[in-house]
Amino acid sequence: MPSVTVKDVNQQEFVKALSAFLKNVTHWLTYCNIFPELCFSFTSHSASTARHLYLRGGVGVGAMIKIYGGRQRNGVCPAHFSVGSRNVARKVLQALEGLKMVEKDPNGISMLKSRRSPPQSCEDQKKQNKCNGPDDTFY
């Protein structure tokens, strides 16, 4: 049986599954009962960051704020690109470091420590026929 990677599964389903896993595992989300939308956004953001680190490797806070940036609407003036929040990107990377999913190399760039945990959820999704790969079978 060929191995299944993150590239083989639907990225939205993978982020949802990893977000649910992080929500159950994490001890750093004590405010889920008070602010459930904060809990959802933080876990989905951290799952998306973990996916990005798995696919592209070493990135830091500066690259993450460019990835999660967007359009800044200036009213009647033309819209321009605006970077994302440094605080959120830094806290997500620190939280993933706390879970031992991410480690820093000597240059200070964040790298995914083990490339084994995300493919496990990929294999689970492949078994549930949620993959959009070329060998899909939907019956």
C-alpha cells in the first residue's frame, strides 16, 4: 500500500481533522468555554500553520504574516495588501513548539519536528474516502 501524504488529501478536510485533534489535545486553550469562536479560530489557524510547515518547511513569523495577510480596505482610497498579525503568528508557533510539533533550527527558523503525525491523519482520511487523489473510489 503506498504511503499517503498531506498532498494526497483534501486540504480543507485535513485542516478540520488536525484542528479537532489539536482541540482535544491542547492544554493551552482554557478559554474555550468562554470564547468558543476564539478556540475554533486559534486551532484552525494552528492546524493550517502546521500544514504549511509540513509542505514548505522552514518559515518564521515574518513569512507567516505574509501568508495570512489580506486586503486592507481604505474606504474611498484604493485597497492594498496588509500583513497579518505578528502576535497571532508568534503565539501559534509557540503553541506548536509547546506541543513538540515544531522546533527551531540554529538559525531561528521554525521547522516541523516530525513528519509522521500529519500523515497519520491523512491515512485516516484516505480510509474514510475523503481524499481527492487520482485513485479515489466513491461508491
